[in-house]
Amino acid sequence: MSAIYLSEIHHLDADAREQALQALHDYLTEQLGASVSRRDAELVFSGTGYSGTVLLDEETLHGELKLSLLMRPLKGTIMREIEAVLARYLEGE
């Protein structure tokens, strides 16, 4: 199993954090067909070939994405997509 680890500082207020978590929840379920559960500011998800967690606390985003052997060749592409989404939601781009 291959893994991607994330740790990013952000300056989002409580409303913006809630919107970002809801947008990620919706994307994971609607676009990727993942099973997602939420506890406060943490999302736990799994889908075909991947599983992970995202914690969006008051100052930092922490994430871990585990990829199956079949998804491992897509790690670079997945990383670029994650970076684009983080820039959009955490940096206001």
C-alpha cells in the first residue's frame, strides 16, 4: 500500500472550514463514490482502491490517503489534484 501524507497551515475561519469539509464530503461521495463518515472536523473515507482521513482543525489540515497496489501508478496525478484543491480552498485561489 502506498500513502500520501498532507499537512498544510491555513487561515480559514469556522464557517470557511465547515464549507471546505462539506465540499470535500460531497465530492468524495458524489464524484468518487466513496463511503464517508464525519466526526466533528474529521472525515474518514474509503472507496475502490483508496482510503483515508482528513482533519481540518483551527490552523492546520492533516490528511492521509492510502492507495492500493492498483492505484499506486496514479500517485503523481492524485497528488497534483490534491494540491490544486488545497490551493483553491486553503489559499483562496
